[in-house]
Amino acid sequence: MQSQLIEIKLSNLGPNSDDIDPRIIREFWEEASNVLLTSSLAITPYKTAQQNYLIEIDTSDVILYLKAVEICEQDPAVFCQRMDEQMKLGYHMASSILKLHLKYELCNETEQDVLQIVVGKFLQQLFLAMNLSFPGSITLYSSEYVKANELVPKFFSLYRIPGVKPDVPKPPELSAYILESAFIHALRRGWPKLTQLPFQTVWSWVTEELPYSLDLAEKPHHKALFTLLRITSNQTNHTDTILLIAQALEALFVDGKEGIGNTLKQRLELVLGTPQTHKNWFSKFYNRRSQIAHGSMPILRPSDLYDRDESSIEDYIEEFYGSIDEAVAVILAVLQDLIRNNAREYCFLQNVVRPNRHNQ
């Protein structure tokens, strides 16, 4: 049995919103750690893979960091000491280290590129489970492997081109900001219902419903889970985010059929209830989706080089982000509802009643 230690540097794990107490984040990480330590973390990266890869997780440094964040307001010197210690170790001053012990049998398929995929898929699964349980509790944005060279495929070492550096492996770059923002705003509005779910419940559901070997989502709940991974990726733009969420909702509620927006809205409200405020969110979201799909949507200059002070651009961004924020909250609430009810899909039944005309 071979063993390899993979260290991932995580940055900015504390909550972005003042609405979330850092203590709650730390307690949630402790809860998740206890679950993961007692779970069998066996990963089969491909359907044709010859073996499983076992992972043991060590979150001790992450929890120490979160404790430092928690007491920072009462004693800033403690957090400063923590930052000094991190910088002496060569780490970013506001980072923590997540450690994964990877165990596997040596065989023909055990190359470094496979190990990179094993670790990457586990991190995606962890990101999904933690953020479905408590949106915003983990982010992989700007994360790095501490010793990235250990995950460079051997092929590149054997056939290195002089003067050309191989791409440095990186963990999946997934930002939880969009999920945390949707969570906070939903709590303030009172709709849709989003809560903190027990991590054990969510982790069991995710690991049973989303095999590591699944690479192409065809079932509706798989599409919804992959949508969360896609919209939190830094490679996905905002127009794609709206289209991806619409596709996931249509798959869950109307079997992916076009032209039945009213049915989708009715079924969504059957599951999530009717919002007391922002009742036009659905029509605004689907209007934005139609504009994107049919080419009538203005396109913003990329790379943040636009004039932020121009009123038309400010209005454009506010409307765009508002539509995304509400729709992300909806897809999170739908997935939480499925998890809470130990389900994977919805079945909407239609009854026909013929009242006797003499009894009317």
C-alpha cells in the first residue's frame, strides 16, 4: 500500500458576510471533520478504474485558523501571531492547510495525473456537501497545492521540452461567494427556505447520489449538482450561469421541455412556497434567460475594464446579479429539499375529477 500526503492551501475561509458568526463556521467545520474521520472515503475515479483510492482527511490546521478568526475581534494579537507563523512557513498570512493522506495500491494506472484527478474529484464532492449543508462554509478559490510538483504527471518529467514549463497542477478553483450571498439574501427575504442541514445527512446523500466516476450528468439531480460546480467555477461567466441554472430547473421540474414557463413556476412554488416579496423574480429571471438565448442581451466589456460610475452599466450589473442571486438561492433550496426528504426527484401527479351533474 502506497501513501502520499497532499497539502492544499486554502485562503479566506472566514465568512464574507457580517450576518454569519465565525464561531458557527468553526463549529460546522468541526462537525464535518468528525463525520469525515468516521466515513470510508474510497474513490473510484473512472468507471474503468482498476482500484479504489482511500483518503484520510486532516482539518486540524483549518480549525486552528478559524479559531484565530473567531477570537480576532476580542484579541487581534492572536490573529496577528497566527499570520506571522504562516508567513514564516512560506504560506499566505490568511491561509490554512487542508491535509489529505492518499492511500493506494501501486499498479499500471497509478500515475500522478490519476492522483490529481482523485484529489480534485474529492475536493469537488467536499465543496458540494459542505455548501449544501451550510452555504459559504468552504471556498476553493485561490487554493493551491503546497507541493504541486508531486502531482505533475510523469509523462512531463520524461518528455520535458527545454524552456517550456509544464502546467502546475491546481485544485478545482471554486468560489463559494455566490452561494453565501444567495444564502444571506434568502434569509433576509424569508424565501426560499434555506437552513443549515446536518453535515452527516448531506454527505451521505451526496456520496450515494453522485459517484466519483460520473463525468456526464444526465439525470436531473446530477445536472443540478454539476450546475453548482459550474457556476462557482471562475471559468464560467454570468450569462452562462443563468443558462445553466435555467437548464437545471427545467430538468428537475418540467423534464427539460421548452415553452412551459408557467408550469415550471407553479411547480417551483408547490415545492418552495410562494414568495411574499420580490414576487416577480421568476419572470425577471426568465426574461433575462430569453434575452441571452435569443441575442437581445447587451454584452459587457470583459476583464472589469468598464466604467463602473456610468449609470446604465450600474443598472445592468445590479439587474444581472439580482437575477442570479435569487436563482442560486432557488436551486440551493430545491437541493436542500430533496436531501431533507431523502429524495432525488419530484413526481407531479395530475388527477381528473368528474363531478356528477345531479349533485351540483
